[in-house]
Amino acid sequence: MAKESTFNPEYQAANTASKVVAALERLSEAFRVLLWQEAKQHGISPIQVQILTFLLHYPEKVRTVTHLATYFNMTKATVSDAIKTLESKALLNRKEVKKDNRSHTLHLTREGRSLGKKVEKFANPMLDAVKNIPPGKQAELLEELLRLIKDLNEKLIITPQRMCFNCRFYEMKRGGHYCNLVQSPLKSSDLRVECPEFDVAVLKK
């Protein structure tokens, strides 16, 4: 009898859940490889690639060391070190927050924005692969991945995401997804991983 382990090929063969976990591990490895390749090409680290990409697209209020540490599930010290290196390369600078001179928001310089637009393409090979999946299957995959993320959020394995399933405006209604903010049903393809209107759901007692 095969030893019970997700990483034992013999055990995997008869256990679908283990095969799914093994497949997800391969995908996470693909992201690590893509990040390292992009980072190495520009003389920066993988987390610095992610920080530059984040700062390109998110509003000023969340462009802080504290938020970045939470978003990337890293310590503030690790993020601070990455920020200092990007500062030394003149790729970003800090701006004091009004009414609190102990806090700073992070801003890309012209060179930082230019590099950010280059390195954010690191995930394009993965995007191209997903585009080969029929649209209907993409929507189904999105829904199942969001359910998996929600489960990991609830177990405090990763930081809760600003997605539909964690939002107070979301509910299951008549067997389907529904957003109470826009007062409209949602198709699986409408579900968001990151929503600007997100408001954390209050746990029911």
C-alpha cells in the first residue's frame, strides 16, 4: 500500500485531491521561476518585482510598508529592506502622510514606473496558457480557485483577500452569486479577486 502523502506519485494516482494539490504546487513553482527570471534580468529581487507592480496600479492610501507586508504575507522588516534597495536605485521615494509624519506612502519615480511596466509582464506566459482554456471553463476555474482562497483565508494561512466571497456586499441568492452594492446577480466570470469597493464581511454570531 502506497504511503499516504500528497507528494507520493503512487498515492496521488488514486487520490484526486492530492493530484490537485500537486498541480497547484507546480503552478506556484512556475510563478517562482517567472519572477526569478524577470528579477535577475533587471538586477532586482522577486519581491521588488512584485512591489513595483503593486505600486503601478494601487491607490496612494494602500501604498505603505504596512499594507505591502500584509498583502504579500511578509514581515515589515523584509518589505522595508526591499523598499530601501529600490530607493537606493532611485526607483521610488517616500512621501510623508499629512497629520502623521511617522507614516509614509510610496511613490514610483519616472524610472521606477518605466521598470515597473517592464517587469509586470512576468506573468504573461501564465496568462497566455489560461487564455487557451475555453471562457466557460475559465469562469468555472476562477470560482473554484476563489473558494479555495477563501478556505485558506478562514484558516489564516494567507491574508484575507479583497474578493467577492469575503465581502459584506456578497451573498448567495437563489442559488447564484449576488452583489448587494450594485444590486445585481453575478456570473462566475464577474467575480473579483480584488475589488475597489470591497468591504469586509461581518462574521455572523
